[in-house]
Amino acid sequence: MTSLCQVAISLFLLLAAPTAGDAEARPLEMKWNELAGMIGGQRLELVLTGGKSVRGTGISVRQDSLLMDLTSPDAGYSKGSSSIPRTSIELIKLHQARGAWGRNIGTTLGVISGV
């Protein structure tokens, strides 16, 4: 009876798990002055004019530039705090971490089913 219960629970968890297709990025258009609340402390990737990109953590938005702490510099910017002109930014990719709720539940259920 126990193994039947474990199989049923495992099958349920397998079918109820979210798929990779659900984690699709959604583009969002915003005005420059609306960015300040979104990027502070977030991981960003900026696609610059000419196709190059830089990655780092957003610090603040100024009227004419974006201040970032760069972790992977390119296109003439140095590692550390850099000001990237607004005119040279084509695209801002925001990498938000999802909540840990699913991982916590999965770990708990895994431990319980293992016991």
C-alpha cells in the first residue's frame, strides 16, 4: 500500500510541476522615468548600440544615464560602478529571481516521501 501511495504522489507531482515553457520572458515598454522603481538592486543586462552588452546590478536611473555596478563589462566600460548614457542603451533585460516557494515545497515533499 505504501509503494502505491508513493507512486500516486510522485505521478501527481510530476504532472503538477510547471514546465519550462511557462517561464517565458514578456517584453514590457516603459518610460524612462518609470524605470527607477524597477531596477534598483536588480540584476540587469543592457544591450547597447552596436550589439554589445554589459551585465551588472542596477543602482539608479538618472535623467540622461543609468548607473550600474558592472560584473561583466564590455564595450569600453570598466568593472565596478559605471554610468551608461541613455542614448547608447537599446534594450534593458531585467533578470528577476522568482520566489522560493516552489523549491521549499518540493524539498519538503521530497524529504517526506523519502522518509
